[in-house]
Amino acid sequence: MTGRRDQLRASLEQSIRDAALVELRRSGPSELSLREVARGANISPSGLYRYVEGRDGLLELLIADGFRRFGQAIGEAIEQAEPVFLDRVIALAIAYRQWAKENPEQFALILGTPVVGFRPTPGGVTSKAVLQFGMPMLALLVDAYANDHLAPVDEADNTIDLTEFSPEMGTVPAGLVDISMRSWARIHGVVILEAFGHLAWTQRSVEDLLIAEAVSIATSFGKQRPVPSKRR
Amino acid sequence: MTGRRDQLRASLEQSIRDAALVELRRSGPSELSLREVARGANISPSGLYRYVEGRDGLLELLIADGFRRFGQAIGEAIEQAEPVFLDRVIALAIAYRQWAKENPEQFALILGTPVVGFRPTPGGVTSKAVLQFGMPMLALLVDAYANDHLAPVDEADNTIDLTEFSPEMGTVPAGLVDISMRSWARIHGVVILEAFGHLAWTQRSVEDLLIAEAVSIATSFGKQRPVPSKRR
DNA sequence: TACAATACGAGAACAGTGTTCGCAATGCAA
DNA sequence: TTGCATTGCGAACACTGTTCTCGTATTGTA
């Protein structure tokens, strides 16, 4: 099982992962060069094909890794925040932006323009990672809903079966999924505009903008409670 | 002025534009092939360089064209809507999504992952086109504000000088620019998530989601007025 | 009209890319 | 030790963007 061959293979797989990440950070998603990765991993270009299914396979590796790390960062940020809906949404938003700023190439790789010719394998590594990514955000809402921190959700609406994606989540009211997607879209909208340089023309603080969005999300969907600083 | 040479040049320039658009629609932004465009325009690859400054120049052409057409589509949609804030925001959102769906490659080109190695020339074609793109959205808010359709905006806040970008707009309260960016981000967030396939896992209607966002934007920033269907 | 200047288009060439194929060497199990 | 699957490599192929050179065609001018 752990013969010499397996050890070498494992170590080389790691080298390739590392070299690919380095190369991604240097060149961006669409310019990622297989030959350059091979050089970084001290292997011939053709030899790379024993470990990776061409360029698309390498990208799938990086995409899965990106979703996994991004989701983990978000999950940790939410858990470390006070167990209050508003605080958690703000923590989520800030963590979302921070990860995007710290990993711009990987952020662009997983949530930017899809690399054409690449379709994630239905049951493959990517699909699983995408769920690991999305679950902390949905769980935040499911938790808040269970703890009665959310404004009433239309339960009469049909429910959505998520067991296929996340067994422990089970079935969830469709309204909750809508809220989740809308909240995600709002945070994502600000972050991706900034990440791709479309807010560069203004001097306004993007962080302030993002926090305003988070507060707005929390007050829109959360139970009304007095906010100490400002009231409108 | 309009000698034979100028005619040929103008016609070939058009051919190149057309061929580039066709090629973009076929292959996507990062795979756009200069040689393929040359083939489509019945010219040699090297001959293309008499008309276009390499691949980046060709992309700048397409980016400028995309921003221009996108902005125009949005502007027309807003003008054709009833001169009511809510209606106009909904029209904006729907037009935004529709253009993205009808021009997916160009949408990805102008608002997706930036093509690395490409930086828009400061005073060049692109910068101008970006403004043509953004102005209808900002104008929508400036108009609504002037006509007293908006909730009070903090005027004590400093104002932002836009004469550099748009002479007729002049200086605008910073709060208005913030609202504009936040509104844009909310619509953009939904649309780009859908465009890049991240909402494919759900069966919920993205159009419903988007309209809900538009309504929420209008009620957040607009003057309160009774809404016939639902109240919360 | 004749000429020089300019613009133009094409072809060859270069360095780079992803990918495939066959061949030798190596590790492993029988 | 023998047989076999795994591994890595080099060569090759068809591409790519870009540059350079070299005739040709068009233009403005003398």
C-alpha cells in the first residue's frame, strides 16, 4: 500500500498542486501554462499527463481546491462571530471580500468567467467542493430560522429537498433558499465588481459599502430589533 | 479623403469587427484567436496588424463595443419604462439580465475576469465606453433625486465631482453615488451568478429573484408609497 | 504625366503552447 | 528471477501571437 511508488506519487502530486497554485497566482486562470507547471514541479510536460488529465484536469483540481478553501474561510468567520444574525451576516460579507482580495486569481478562477471547454464532472470533485462552499451560507440562514431570528418565511411555499446535496440539511423551505441566494448575490455583487476593477473610479470605501449591504440584508430578512446607532 | 484606399480600409475594418464578434461568440474571450479572426476577415494574420494592435488591441475594440451596446440597451429600457422610480429600476434590472443572456460572451468579456495583460488606455476608447455604460444608471438616480422620488440623501456628506466623466451630470452628492453603486451591485450580483452558471442547481426562477431585488432596491432608496399588491 | 513616398498585404520565421505516441527504465508481485 | 504494470521522457504535430522583410499598389507632388 505505502510502497515506494505510492510515496513518490503522493509527493509529486503535492508538488504539482503547489506548482500549479504558484503558476496560477503568477499568470491568472486563462494563461495558466501546463508546461510552466511542469517546470515548477520538475517534471516533463508529457510526464504531467500521468498525474493530471490535461489542462482541464489541472483546472478542475484548482477549482475544487479554491471552493474548498473559500468555503472553509467563510464557515470559520461565521462561527467566530457572535451568534447574532446581524453580526454573522457582516462577518460573512467581510470574510467573503477578504478572501477574494487575498486570493484574486483563485477567486477569478472559481467565480469569474468559466474556462470554456471545462464542464465540472457531475459527481466529481468540483461538484462536491461547490457544496462545501455554499453550505456555510445556507446553514447560517437555516440556523437563524430555526432559532427564530428571521422574519416569517412563507412556509406554504413548497420546500426544496437538499438531502441530495447535504444530508444533514434535509428539506428546507423554498423561501429560505431564495433568501440565501439573494443575500449571496448582494455580497457577491459588491465583491466581484471590486475584484474586477469596476469600482476603481470612485474613492468611496468599498468596505463601508459592503457593510451597508450586510446591514441591509440583516434588517430585510431578520427579525426587527432596535439598532443602537442609527434608526431610519 | 474618400479615396479608394480609405474605402477599402473602412470596409476591411468593418469585416474585422464582424469577424471578431463572430469568433468571440464561438470561442469565448480567453480563447479568441487572432489567426481565426484573420481567416474570417480574409486577410493574413500578419496583415491584421495593419488594422489592430495585436490581440490586446482587438480585445479593446470588442470591450469598447460591448460597453457601448450594453449601456445603450440599458438606457433605452429605462427611457421606455414609465417615469416612476420603481418601474424604471425593474426595467433596468430586466434589461441588464436580458442583455447578459443574449450576449453571454461579450458580457463575460467586459464584466467577467479581466484579460490579464490588458489595461485600458487611460484616455482611450474603453474608458469612454465604460462611462457611456454607467451613465444611464447614475442618471436614473440623479433624475429621481431631482424629481423628489428618492428618500432623503445625506447632503452634508461631501459631493463627488463627475464633470471629468460626464459634463452634464456635474457634481453629485456622494450618497447618491453610493446608492448607484449598491443598486448596480445588487442587480449585477444576481445576473453574473446566473450567467456563470452558479444558480443552475436550483429550479427557482431567476427572473423572480431579480424582480424581488429590484423592488427591494426601489423601496429601500425610493420614497415610501403604498404598493398595491403586498405590504409588509 | 513621371516620380518618390507611403500604405498595404503576404509569407517566412521564431518562440511558445497543449497534446499524443512510442520507448526505455523502474518498482512490484508472482 | 521473470513478467507486468507504472512511470518518465523526448520527439513530433498542430496550433498560437508576433515580428520582419519584401514586393506591390496607391497616393500626393513635382
